[in-house]
Amino acid sequence: MFKHDQWVRPDLKRYRGLLFCSLALGVLTFICAGALMFTSGYLIDFSARMPLFAAIYVPVVLTRAFGIGRPVFQYLERLVSHNWVLRITSHMRRKLYQVLEKDAAFIQERYQTGDVLGLLADDIGHIQNLYLRTLFPTVVATILTVIASLAIGWFDWGFALWMALLLLVQLLVVPAWGLWVEAKRKTAQKAMTHDAYVELTDSVLGLSDWVIAQKEPAFLTQATHSWAKLAASTHKSARFTQFRDLISQLAFGVIPVALLIWTSLTWTGTQTAANWVGAFVLVIFPLDQAFSNIAKGVGEWPTYRDSLKHLNAMQPTTRLLPAQQAIPHTFDTLTVAQLSFQYTPEAQRLLTDISFTIHRGEKIALLGPSGMGKTTLLQLVLGDLTPTSGQVTIDGVSTLAYQQHRSQLFAVLDQSPFLFNTSIKNNVRLGNEAASDDQVAWALAQVQLSDLIAQLPQGIDTPMAEAGFGFSGGEQQRLALARILLQDAPIVLLDEPTVGLDPITEADLIRTIFTTLQDKTVLWVTHHLQGVARCDQVLFLEDGRLTMADTPAHLAAANTRYQHLYALDAGK
Amino acid sequence: MIDKRLLRLPGVQQVMIGLAILTVLQAVVIILQGHFLALGIVHSWAQKALVSLWPFIWGFAGAFAARQVLTWGRNRLAENFARRLADKIQQRLIKQLYALGPQAVAHAGTGNAVTMALDGIIEVQQYLELILNKLLNMGIIPWFIVGYIFWENHLAGIALVIMFPVIILFMIILGYAARDKSQQQYAGFQQMSNHFIDSLRGLKTLQLMGISKAYADNVYAVSERYRKQTMGVLQIAMLSSFAMDFFATLSIAVVAVFLGIDLLHGSVSLYPGMVCLILAPEYFMPIREFGNDYHATLNGKNALAAILDLLDQPAPQLRQALPAYTGWQSDSTLTVSALNYQYADRTGIKDAAFTISGDMNVALIGASGSGKSTLLNLLGGFLQPQSGTPFVVDGQPVADLNDQAWQAHLSYIPQHPYVFADTIANNVRFYRPEADDAAVAQALQAAGLTDWVATLADGVNTRIGEGGRGISGGQAQRIALARTLIDQKRSVWLFDEPTAHLDIETEAALKNTMTPLFAGRLVIMATHRLHWLQQMDLVLVLDQGQIVAAGAPAELAAHSTAYQALVAQMRGEFDV
């Protein structure tokens, strides 16, 4: 199943020294724990023969050494294993980022619902646990099983075989049994958890409806319907786990009994030999801890498997682009010619035969009902999508040939610009990482945020997390606009940047946008007519076709539909 | 570690007593287990034949098995109890969410509430399970064991007793050090652990800026910085369990050496020495487990505290102060006077007074934050004024409108109406589950959804909402309209910005559907879309929580400077 795994296998080869060190320390921890009981047992048995003090000197020293060694090794093991896992995590994060980066243009469409991005990040967390809670303990316990069997085999091969069998029950049989019983139930529980979330979210987000419908009993039933099923199932799991642990512990109890019998049969020939009885019997007890968590760790395997599946399933789409060209210093026209688009030959045609031309410096408004292909058209202009037929060209060269350094050509301001959780300055500077503080200040002044930012305790160095609460939707758009001013691309695509803003904020923002982008070529997708009069041309997109295209003045004078919408929007 | 409210939870004390009895039994069998094992070893050491060992071997096996069975029983008992209690807490929590109402829940954060009622409850259950057993373990088992050890060998017993407070002391000191260190770094931590998700969410922006490829190294570098800081904290945090282990194992070593020397001098015999050595690790086991699980229980403890805080919040009582009110009639009146609402940090509504009667259409207008939504929520009863009796409904004064009769006859449609994860038909039937298919079809017709539903393969049985078919903002509004229309007795309609987020053509179409439906109903709409004003009989202009103008739109347009100024501002570019 995981022959082509790209997320665990390659990383196991990284930092092998640390990995080896961590496992070795894990083994040493338990060896010391066992050896402490071993030497103590021997020390007491031997002392009871009342030898000279000098004779017990070595076991006394060893007892202390092992007593100190156990916690020291355990402490080091924890540090080293965490260090290794965190190093691997850094690699995994970069890798996940790089895989997603290839599809960055569509990340919102593909991963936004239900916070898939958060889940992918969680998947990496699960792999961390796979290492720390399952893989490492199992490997350590396996090594201990081998060492213990070999050590006893030194004296008695027959008994060593029995011991190995008893330890294998702990190492293999119990975890496998647990996994076999629980795997299906865990999968079902995952589905139930999801249902419980949906139901509870329905209840909480739909609360005002529930309240005025006055259906409190139905609300309680609905909110806890799947939860009750989930609780019943987890209860069964808990019962099983308790039972599994009981059986595993009872099976473990056979080991000291076997040791008592074995030592009695083989180590009581002479007094010297009998001194080792306590040592051999007591050594086993600390080892219990090495085995007791394996079943639990292995039980988590269904979760890890799902995470690995998610991560391995991510395959970025590959696109064939023409030979990339350098961005021209200036341009005259951007032409959209007979452009049609559908995602797949079977899918619905989203855009049909769209043609228009924008001259340098012009401002074009693109209107139309939502879901009618406006954003798709912008993606085609940008070159994120390849047209089914027709093309988008700049002075005759397809925009697909400008993808490599596209940010020098196009800037985009969309509905919800992303503001990173860093300082205001760093957010604005994303537009141009070489920008000086003065340039950042200039951009912020252009978008009329200087006064607001001056009031913040740390000015432009204020982190967004602290300032974010104070920034309204309009102000966030202004910050994103400042970023675009620094980016300084000749063509700016605006994708409904004022959606969700109240009309006063909207009007102010539109004014700022048009003032600051005076020299730029602008293609503006909008859902309102507010500010459209400032444009050189208005395009109406309906059912994937251009149905009106004219200057706003002409439309206002002669087109009744435009007049009607304009009057409605203006509130007249 | 322990919230005092924990002990006041129902049934906690009873189950503690049950568990305590089992724990005492367990302490006894642990001693028996050590006793028989020691006897077995001693006899073996004395070179006795296996035959004479059998009683001890059986004794050990029996005690060992009894101990495991007791552990199993305790876990079962604790799990049963924790599960039932967590269930009860969840029921109470969900009841409380309902009682607090949508406004209070939205204020606390809906995502928060959902997480609290699911993940939070799971964590609470684990916490209850762990804490009860571990606490009792630590409170009972070591003392029985050390008592027995002391009885067998005073010196070993004293050494172990002395070690206990030393371990606790170190745990506390190191625990504090770790906490200080991690608190210092917590802010930075959060920032860095969120940085990765932040980078993924912002990928599109990075790509548009042309720096997404190079940013991969930044992702790596930040993750590495996070690793180094984490290791710094772990070094200290893990010291506390190190110290615990260190003292525990060292004590065992010390006890072994003491005993060895005593034996050497012949002042003790082998049995007491052996049994002390066997029992010494058992003495430390409970505190080590307690320490190891400490961090695991923190989340549960915090979740429990958060839930108990929410449960302690006073919830508004649903009133039944309007027994005579049977719905809004054409001659009904609602008089509002001296209405005030104060948020924790700002004024919501100040001294509002107005009268609404019959099937008026009322608009609430004003800049963002002027109090439109607050006023609408007060009229819906979702918020309650803190004092006074500002409402008079058909001659009956009431302190707030969180009233059964009032709410049974109103509907509230927000900007983003919630669509339940269910079929279209069941979404429409929400207020009247008994409504038949014909009624659903009629409501869909009136809401202008018939054509759209006809295009769907499953028609009204198409699932929408989470996990179902996606629907547009306009369609969601229409679903909400149909939901209201199916329940004829709901004749007061409250709208909060129903069309602001829609594109102009969808808005025009939706408006055409809505306006005929206003006839014969009281409509109150908070809006900043000016075109609605033509439909209105009364416009209330709000500014910073106060009604600064009220009247018919034509009248206000002619005489009110506040209205004129606001409209001019809202019209913005259209007047350019």
C-alpha cells in the first residue's frame, strides 16, 4: 500500500545519527532500569551471605550507577527524539508547502472548504506522533526483546525461547489483536465525529432559528444525536482497551512466575548460583513499561494511515506552458480574443467567445451576476488557466509566456486579501522585499492609513495579530492596496475588493483605489455600480457571454437595463 | 491541578469513595504480591526445592492477578462515571447555549462553542478519568506500602518517606521554572506554530507577489527556529520528570545499599531486605504516573474550567408576559420608550423611543457601528435591555422581548441566513415540520425558487448546507424567505442587511420577490442599501446608538439634515 510513500521513508534516512542515538538511548534507559533491579537483587541476596564489605563494593557502585543512568538516559532520549522529530517536521512542512505552492492559484477553491489546510497541517502532527508514540517505542521494545532473549540464551537456550515467546505476546500479539478489533470501530468513529461536528455546528450557527422556532427539545436532540452514537462507540472502545490491558498484564505476569520456576530449577545448585535468583526475577519488572504503551501506539495506526494517505495523495497538476519570456518594459494593449473556457470537455462551458481590448492606462469595469465566470475570466487573463480556445495577449504575446515573472506584470487585489501574522511593515513589504522603510511609509500614506498606524503603539512594526482586531474590512483592503503599490505592476486586476463593505467605506475605498492606481491599467470585477462611472468602459458578463460593452456615459444615456440597475444601486 | 468545582460535580464524591475502597484493596494486594515474591526468592536463595516454592508462586500469581483485576475494575468504574458525567455536562452546556441565545453565543465565538461542546467534553472526560484514579493512587498506595516497609525495616521506611517531599519540592520548583520559561516563550510559540498554517493560507497572495517559491526556505527557517525554541523549553520542562525519576531510582539504589549493608552486618534477615527492595519501586510508581500525566490533564482541566464558567453565566429567562398576544395584527402597536442597551465596552442603544403600528415597513439606517443590528436584536428579543420596561406591546408593558408569544410570531433573517445540512424541503419546513409537500412547494414558489429547484436532479430532496450542494448568497436568502413564508403566523419580519453582499442584478431580482411579500406584515429592516427606503413607511436614522431622525423617507429627505448627510455619504460615487 505504501510502496510509493513519500512522507515517511525518505525522512527515516535523514539525520540518521540522531535517530540511532535516540533509539540507543531508549534501549539504554530500560537496560539501566533492569540492571538497577538486577544488581540490587544480587546485592541483597549476596549480602545476606554476609561476605566481606569489599566483596559487595562492585554491586554497590553499580547499583548507584544504574540508578543515576536510568533517569539521565531517559531525559536525553526524550530530548534527542523530540529534536529529531522536530527537524523532520521542518522538512515535512517545507515539502508540504512546496507541493501546495505548485497549485497556489487554486488553493482557495481546492482547500478552503472545511479548513483542509488546517487538516493537512494536522496530518504532519500525526506523523510526528507516529514516530514518537508508535515507531520509536516499538523499535526499542523489539531490541529489548532480542537482548533479553540473547542474555538468557547465554545460560539456557530452551528457556530463552520461552521468554522470547512471552515477550512477543506483548510486542506482537496484543497490539495486533487490538488493531484488528479496533480498526473498523476507529474508522466509524471518525465518521461519527464528523457528523457530530456538522450537527452541532448546525445547531449553534442556526441558533436564532431554533430559538424563534421555540424547539428546544428538538435542538437538544439534534445537537447530541451523533454525539450519543459516538459516545456509545468510544465507550465500547474504552471497554475493549481496559480488557486488552488486563489480558496483556495477566500475560505479563506469567514472565516473573516462569522466572521463579526457572531460577529455582537451574540456579540453586550452589550458594553462589543461588545469589543470582533475586537478580533474575526482579530484572523483568521495569521492562513492563517498555511494552505497556505499544498496543496503544499501534492502535493509533488508522489515524496515521489516513494522514499518510492524504499527504501521499496530493499530486500537483502539471501544466504545459510556452517558452517563458522576459516581461516587456511597457505595452500598448491587452487583448482578449475569442476566448472560450470549460474545465473539461464534458463540463459546462463557463465563458463563450469573449473579446475585448484594454489600452494602457484604461480602467475597465466587468459586471455580472455572481457565479457567472467573472473570476474565471480574471484567472484566464492572469494565465492561471489555459483557455479552451482563443487567447489573452499583451501586444501579441500570450500572457501564458509571462508566467515566470508574472508579478512584474500583474497585481491582484481580491475580496479577502491575506494578511500575514507578522508586522504591518512586513505585510506591506511583501509587495517588494527590497522596499525601504520610507517607501513603505509612502505606500501607507497613499492608501491613507498613516494616521491610523501612527496611533498604534509600535507604529508600522505592530504585529497584525495585535492590530488586526482594530482593522476593519476597508482598512485591511487598504493595507493590501499599499502592498500592490509597492509591487508596482503595470496591470492591476481588482476582483470585487469592496464586497461586504458598507457603502460609505466602499465609496471611500473606491476613491482611494482610483486615485492611487491612476497610472495603471485596471480591470475591475465589481458587483455594484458604485464608482463605475469613473471607468472608460463597462462590460456586462452574463451566462458566460459579453452582453453589453460601452462607455458608462453611453450606457447611462441609452441603455434601459443599465439605467434601471444604476437607479437601484444609487437608491433612487 | 484541581479545580475546586470538580469536587462539587454531581456524583464525584460517591465515586471517589468507591474508587478509594478499591484503591485500598489494591494497596493490600500490591503488598501481598511483593510479600509472596520475596518469600519465593528467599526460599529459592536458600536452595529449597521447587515443590516448597509453589505456595509462594501461587500466592504471587494470585496477588498479581488480583491487582490487575482491581486496576481493570477501577478503570471501568472511573470510565463509566466520567462518561456519564461528561454526558451530563454536555447536556447542560447545550441547554445553556440555547438559553443564552444567538447573540451571547456569537459573542463567545460559534467555533469556540462547538469546540467546547465536542473536543472540550472529550478532554473533560479524559481528565475526570485520569485525575480521580491518579489522585487516589497517590493519596493511598504509597502510604500503605511505606507503612509495611517501615514495619519490616525502619531505616528503609524512613529513607523513602524523606524522599517523598524532596521529590514533590523539586517537581514544584522545576514545574514553576518550566512554566515561567514556557510562558515567556508562549507568544512567540503560538506565532511560530501558526506561521505554517498562515503560510499555506496566504500562498495565493505570496504567489501573486511572485515570492511563493522563495518563501519555502522561510517556512523551513521559521520551523527550525521553532524547533530550537521548543527544545529550549523542553530541556527545562522535562527536567521535572527527570528529577522525579532521578530521586525515585536513586532512592531505590540507596535503599538497596542500606539493606545490603544491614544484611552484611547480619542485623536483618533476607526477607525484609528483599520485600523492601521489591516494594520500593511500587512506592514511587503513583507519583511518577501522576507527574507523567500532569501535562495530559492540563487541557482537560482548562476545558472543564471554561465550560463551568460558561455554565455559571446567568442566562436570560424566556418570558411569558404577553399571554394575550396572538400575533401581529393590522391594528397592533409596539411602543418603545427610553430603550437603552449597554455593551461591556461601549454604548449599544441610548434612549431610543418610537412607535410602530400595523403592517408598516420600517428601515433602520446609519453608518457601521451606529446600533442598527443592536436595535434589531433588541426587537427580536435576542438581546435584553439591562433595566427598565421600555416596550409596550398592544398595551402590555414588558421589560424585554425574549418572550415566548412574541418570538413565536416573528422571523429573523440575517445577512447570511443559516442553511441547515439537510434537504431543501426540510430547510423550508424548519418552523413547521408537519407542513406537507404542497405547502413547501408553495413557499418555494413565493420565494422565487421553483425554477432553480426544477433544475436539480433530486428537486426539493437535494441536500444543501455543510456537505451538501453549495448555494449562492441570493439562494440562501430565498431559502430563508421560504422558511418564513411557510409559517403564516410569523407576521413580524426582521431583516439584517438582506441584500448588501449580493451583486446588483441578484439584488434587483431578490428585491422584486421580496417587496410583494411585505404586504400585511410588519417589516423591520436594518440596511444601508438606499433603494429599500422607497418601500418604507418609517425610517429611523441611527448615529452612535441614538435615533437622530425618524419619519417617512420623503419627509426626512425634505427636512432632516442628519438624514440628508447620511444619504449623501452613502451615495458616495453616485453623486460625483
